[in-house]
Amino acid sequence: MGRCEGKVALVTGASRGIGKAIAQRLVSEGASVIVNASRMGAHGPLPGTLEAVAADIQAAGGGAAAIACDLADPVAREGLVERASEFFGPIDILVNNAASGIMKLPSQTTNADRSFMFELNVNAPVDLAQQCIPAMKENGGGWILNIGSATSSQPEIPYRDSKMSAWVIGAYGATKAALDRYTEALAHEVQEHEIFVNCMMPTSIVLTSGADYVRDIARKNPDWVEPVEMMAEGALELCSGRHVGRVIASRDIVHYAARKVHSLDGKEVLGDAFLAADVESTA
């Protein structure tokens, strides 16, 4: 029996990268998963499409379905959880991973820029959580995981990269700071219903399949990068354990819970919280 056996998960921003990895790891522990992104592929299950993610999971023997929705559109996301529940039943696990940043200097970020980022990065996760909570209460509990970012705090001087890179993440980081605060408040409100709400941020830049620019960074600065499996393992812990209102980095939750980091299919132990990214891997 896996840690998520019989559970149903909805993972947003799951056509690639961190969201896809988290979906795969949850499935490896027995969950059925609905993967979400803004749109389906125009030409079927090609690499990088929602259909491809669902098809890969199904081919490996897992339960998966795909549902497209532009989460930046408040009207489009109305009833999304209800629609997703038609595949495998009520949602037990919600992972709010979808996010976007418009990188401009704080003095030049427009109202439209800020409104878009807050809509997708804050309002959408809050709306989906609110859509999930009634069924979670009725079914005796659930898990909500928001994916945060270290950009919620101003980088310390001297900046690891450039001054410009530290400045242009300000508006995006403000949305993630808002999400952190909302996570904590919601977590303490619903914990009495056995609903566990947390926020996890990458400790470092996450090395995902196809992210060649991250490989280039890792070759020069190995400590700037972490394997995507670290994020997936941390997400599994926060989507199956009894944690309340944590705003925590991926390596920290893996270390705190004394977890081993597994491959995304759950079959191989790769290491622990000190696991380094395999820069030359093409997987």
C-alpha cells in the first residue's frame, strides 16, 4: 500500500517540469491524478502536452486524466474542481503549482503585469482550495500544497547573481509572499477538519528534463541547483503527512521528515536531503 493509495490528486501546471514530477511521484504511491495546464496540445499527446503526461502515467499502469483550464481567467476556473472530480471522484490532494512571472524592474511593473501575476499566482490557488475544502470536510480530510518561491524574500547582499536579477523578481516574489501568508492562515483554519495545508518552495533552481539552461548554471555553480526528485519527494511528504501551515524549502522538509529521495516512479532510492542534481543526466 502506497502513502497515497486510493487518493485522488489534482496537480496544476503539470504538463512539464515540477508539476509533472509531483504528479508522477504521487501516482507512484497509489494516487490517481488529474493533471492541469492552460491548454491541451493542438496535435495530440506530443511531448510537453497534458495528454502526453497522462498517457505516460497510464502506460506505466497509473490512473491519470488531463483537464485544460486557463487558471488566470477567474471565469474559466469556476467549477474546475467539480469537473476534475468527474474522472476519479472527489479531490483528496490539491497541488497548486501553476504560476508565472513577468520580470521587470519594480519601478516599471504595470498594473496589468501585477494583476495577471496575482490572479494566477494567488487568486487561482485560493479559489481552487476553496473549491476543494467542502468535499474534503465531508470525506474526513485532505491535503493542499501550494508551491512557493524563495523570491518571496529579498535576496541577501551580495546577490548570488546580478543586481538586475534580484530586482526584476520583486513583483513575482510579492505574489509568492502573499501566497505564503494565505497558506498559514488557511492551514490553521481547516486543520480541525484534518485538512493539511502547506507551502513548499524549491531550495535552489530545479533541474527538470529539458532545462538545458539550468544544466549550464549547475556546471558552473552546482550548489545553485537541485534535482526535481527533491521537489517531488518533499511534495509527497506534505501531501500525505500531518503538517500544518509549513512554509518550507524542499530539502528542509525532506531532511526534517528523514525521507529518502526516490526516483519519480518510486522504485529506486537516489539519496537523501543532500542529493545533488545529476547535471549530465538526459532523463
